[in-house]
Amino acid sequence: MTEPSTARGFYGDGPSSCGTLPGVPVDVVTEIEIARPREEVYRYASDPDSAPEWYANVASAAWRTEPPLALGSRFAFVASFLGRRLAYTYEVRELVPGEKLVMSTAEGPFAMETTYAWADSASGGTRMTLRNRGEPSGFSRVAGPMIAAAMRRAIRKDLAQLKRILEAA
């Protein structure tokens, strides 16, 4: 797994598509290789209903729009992070099925954009990249580097759990 941190777009090609995250003091990118076909990894990882199974900190997920996943879909998560309960709603901003999903918080404690990307790996599996970037407010803004490190640790564990689930199937 790698964790480059940049303030550039997901593929290093300029600003992200969100455009609503000025400053972006937290920007964490992590990836993992999963020995499963890309379509299978995409279907499971992009389904909000499966999030509590592989995200350790996500307690629940609920659709705010009707499934299936599409541009403009909204879903609410309840999670805990650094000892705090967080409730937030994501909205799908970009969706290229099997390749890329960009969602950002429509409401919640701070502006956050999450990007999933899937690509075929050389070994025949899937390379999944997960990026979280956001702009905390208040004390959290000062603690940006600590938040980024905690996010990186949590995401590594979450992706390892996702890999375990999918490779056991």
C-alpha cells in the first residue's frame, strides 16, 4: 500500500473535481491490490450498504435517494473517528462504473471528498485506490496533520478488511 499526499487531482492532473474544498489541509491516498475481478470489487466497495462491513468506523449507512448508485445519489453514514460520533451525508459527484467514484459530503462536521478508483492489476486482480481529502474546521483544522495520520491508519485497516472479505468469497 502506498500513501502519497498531494493537493493535486486524483490522478495528479490538476485540482480535484469537487472544487468546494479550499485549502484542503487533509489529503490521504491509499491503495491496495485485491485478487478479485475489478467489476466484483467495484460492485461491493461502491455499495453504501456494504460500508459497515468493511469500514471499521462506520456504524450504519442509509440511502437518502433510491438505489442504485448514480450521479446525484445520496446516502447517510454514522461513524466514529478519534472518539467522536460523526453523522454525514455523501452525494455522488462523479461516477464511471467500474473505474471511478467521487462523492463529497453534502452535510456533516467538515467538507470531505472521497474518491475510489479501480484498475486492473498486472496479476489479474484489481488495484483499488481510496482518497480522502477535506477541510476540517475549528480545532480539527489545527490538528490536520494528526487527523491525516489517523485517517491513513484507519483506511489501511479498512482496505485490508475489504481485501479479506472479497478474497474469501
